[in-house]
Amino acid sequence: MSSPFFNFDDVSGGYGGGMVVHGVSASVNKGEVLFVLGRNGVGKSTLLKLLYGFLPLKSGKIIFDGQETTGREPASLSHLGISYCPQERMVFDGLSVLENLSLMRQSRDVEHFEPYFERFPIIEERLSQRAGTLSGGERKILSFVRALSEDKALILIDEPTEGVQRENVSHIADLISNRKKTGTTFVIVEQNLDLVDAVSDYVLVLDQGRTMLCERRTSISHADILNYLGV
């Protein structure tokens, strides 16, 4: 059996001397999606920051595409082929929408973004507008489009549907599904169970920074997930 494309084992860490995430482990294969679920404040966002090197690990190991990435800086992880969309400060408010999209590209040619404009025409309509003047949901969409357009092998996303209109959540699901077919792998923190049901391959449920559930999606029902979430 081949090794997982991305896996993390016994990951622990937090802020300063405080521990938020305690010994969390999971893995995901190439072209699949792992969703990280849980109530607010249980360590989901902290876990993503640990995985992307924004916070130092207290313990654990992280493997991406056969390489150990434990302790690497975000810039190094981006160079390896990992993209990250944070929950907050997801765009550069002082830059235009186009400048945000093309920030890591050599050209500001918009042709590359046409498939995303078809789904989210509001982004194309506001290319010259400062990103900071967009609504919260529009900034989420801009961040999502920028991450997918970077064509990284692994994309870490924190709450992509927060504040996003229902019809655009469906577009997000479709774009993730399409990228899965090309081999892109995702780790997504999310609250929207419609998105989870649509594109998940694995679910990881956290509570107080600890693993309550880590299963392949086909092995657990929607009702079981709700039960673990305390809904």
C-alpha cells in the first residue's frame, strides 16, 4: 500500500506556553479532502497554523509527498507546493482584487482566472476595486480563488464558506471536486456540513484540541458526525 500524500502524527502546539492542540494525527491521499470539524474554539485553526509553520510544534511529525516538513517556514512550504488560506486577514485589503489574485504570479493577465470568473462574476467585476472594500463573503471567495489559481499540490483552507452566499457555496464545492480529479489534495476547516457531505473523503472532529473522531467519510453517517459535534 502506498503512503498517504499528506499526513501528520501526534501534532501538538499552541501559543506561547499554552497548549491548544494535543497529539492530533490524520492522513489524506492524493486527490482527496480531509475536513477538520468541531465547535468554535476547539483548536481547528490552530491546527492549520501548526501544519503550515505559522506556529511551532511542541511535538509531532508532518510528512508531505514523502518529505518531512516538520519545522519548515511557510515560505519553504509554499515553494514545496502547499498553499494556505487563513480564516482572518485572508486578503491584502490595500491592494486591488487583481493585485491580490496576481500577487504570486509574474503576469497580471486575467485569462488564467476565467474559469473562476465564470463561477464568481463578482470577482471579475471588481478587479480594480480595493479588496478591503469587499464584503466578508467576497473576500473569502477572493482568497479561495487565489489559492486554487496557484495550482499547488496541497491546499489548506480555513472556513472557506464563512459569510458566503448559498449559491456560491455550491460553486466552491464544484471547484474543489474538479481539482480533486486533477490530484489536488485539501485539508479544510469547515462548519458547513453541506460542503462536507459534497466533497469529503475523511473527517477529523476535534474537541478541546483533541481527536474525537478520525474516519473515512464512507465509514460514518451524517447523523454520527452531528452527534460528535454535539448538534
